[in-house]
Amino acid sequence: EIENLEADLSDEGIQDRLDSILSVIGQWLTAWAGRLELEHSGNAFRLDLRRLQVVADAETGPIPMVRMGSGANWLGCHLIAHLALHKWFVRKNRPVPRFLFLDQPSQVYFPAERDVGGSMAVLADEDRQALMGVFELIRDVVTELSPGLQVIVTEHADVIEDWYQAAVVERWRSGVALIPVEWLVHSGTSDEQTPD
């Protein structure tokens, strides 16, 4: 029994277990990269723990996230990495907080200066579809892991889909904000700096 425990705790045993976990996570990353149509999807995606980044393994060699192009690809890589890690932690009942907070994942498609009441009509069809893919992936992973994971998203975009609208808790527009305007006035902040 002692020999078995020592074998499980050996450097080799730990590395084998870690390789196995990363292989499973890599399968999810690869599938989700394809679903989001990230650059280099069609190749195997993996999480590189030494550099803490997502890598696509192409026939020409590894392509780290920093060489994958646009902000949309970087958003996609960060998103799939976070979702895959949370999926693993939830499935294995690990003592990791069961929530993920995302601030404006649409920003790469939908910068604030183009915000017209959250309408996605200002987006090109390709960007609108890509952004919908992001939100749908979040929805599907949360649904799969329910009630084990909560994703909180603060967002400018206002998607006109029943499932999205049902998930909206608060709209921070027209003077309604995360921090009440009265707090800013009482703290000595001028009215010119109050949020929209």
C-alpha cells in the first residue's frame, strides 16, 4: 500500500496525471475553438501551463495565442481556457469558486463609441454572428454545468434573443448604474463625472 501511494505521489505519477487532465481540457479547447471559428481552428488546441496560454498545434509547429491575430481570437482563446478550466473544476468537484466574471466580452466587436443603446445593428453580420457564438457558448457551458457554474457578464451589447433577455438582471443605462449616482455626489465627485 505504501509503494502504491509513493508511486501515485512520484514526480512521474503527478506528471502523468497532469498530462491526462491537460489532454481532456485540450479536447474541449479544440472543439470550442472550432465552434467559435477561431484562427487556426482545425488544429489541436491546448493549454500550455509553462507559459499560461492557449496554443494551437499545427503541422508547422506550435502557434501561441500571441501569434493568433486579432482581438477576437484572443478573446476566444481566453474564454475557452476559462470555461474549460471551470468545467474541469466543476466536474471534479474541486474547491474553486463556481463563478466567472466577464467584463464586456463584446468589446473587440462592439467598442463603446459605437454603442447605440446596446443595439447590435451597428455590427457587420460577420461580427454579429461571432459575438452571438461567444454568448451561445457561455450559455451552453453554464447550462451543461448547471447549477455548478455561474457566469456574470457586464455588457454593452443587448442581444434580442429570449434566452439572453431572460438572463439580464439589470440594465445600467439612463442614470441607472452599478454605483448609485448619489454616492458619487456625496463623495465630492462632480456631476460632470457621473456615469451615463
